[in-house]
Amino acid sequence: MVTVMGSVKDIGTQITDEDIIQMGKGINPNVGITRVRRFNRKMIINNKIVYTKTNTCVITFEGTELPKYFGLFNDTIEVQLYIPPVIQCNKCFRYGHVQVHCRGKFRCYKCGEYHEDEKPCDGEARCIYCNLPHYATNSQCPEYLRQLKIREIMAYYNLPLYEANLFCKQPSAPIPSEFTPLNKDDRALPI
């Protein structure tokens, strides 16, 4: 089944995910809802981590086109394209999975090497992706930015990860400032 995800704001926390699936309808009645996931906000209350519901949901619609509006209880709500976040493991620091599901070995986030203990070392910072002197979790790393671009391409063009990854590996076309300037004497140029 082909699906597309959109984010919807201003849905009260008293409305359950099941209510949204049962009662919610897109403007096009042929659009079905397969899944609803509500965002939670992480808060620290009395030195304990507590997750509270927010008014924003991610709704998975059947089909390839995202509906512009979503009808719920006689109210029309705008649907925005949802771009999933970049997920990075805190154990091996690879992208695409989290520590709970990691089958790799522990890697130091600072130097990128494998250590016996799981404590950061005193060595120089070295990224496991680009070998530049920054941590593996740096949000300015070229590989992180590439992963972000992959998520955007997946969302905008409704592509699977594999195809979006291939699309990102292609060299980009030069921007106009990178073209060599033409001489004023252009007689040698073919017409």
C-alpha cells in the first residue's frame, strides 16, 4: 500500500488517535487514514522525565498525494508535508536506527574508534563519516546534511529510502557562479 504522511496542528489532546481515524475524513472522501501518531513534548517535572501530549499529529494517508485539508468533527484543518527527522544511533553512530535496535559495537562519539569501555576518550575529535575534526553527532557534518536532504526528497517526491539515497549521490549541476565567464569576443563560439 502506498502512503503519504502529513502533519496536522491544533487537534486537541482530548481527541484520541482512534477518534481521528474513525471520525476524520479528508476533503476527498476517497482518501483513507491508516495511522495517527501524536507528538509528545519531553518535560522534566520534579527531576523526572515526563512526556505530555501536544496538539500536533502525524497522519498517514493512503495514496500518493497529500490532501491539502483534513476534515475532523465539522472542522477543516490544513495538512502540511511531514519530513521525518534524521535518526542516529547513540551506540554505533550510524544513521537509520536507534540504540535499542543496534547490532553494532559501541563506538566513541568523539574520536570514532572502538573502545573497551563506553566512556568518551581524551583523543582528538574525529568524525566517522567525513574525517573532519568534529563529533559524530555534529549537525553541520556533510553526511548529516546529506541524510537530511534524503529525508526531504523522500517526503517531497514520495520515494523510498533506497531511491532517495541514489538521488542524493548524484553530483549536483554547477550553479551559475561556477560557470566560466564568456569572453566579449564570442566569434569562436558555435552558433
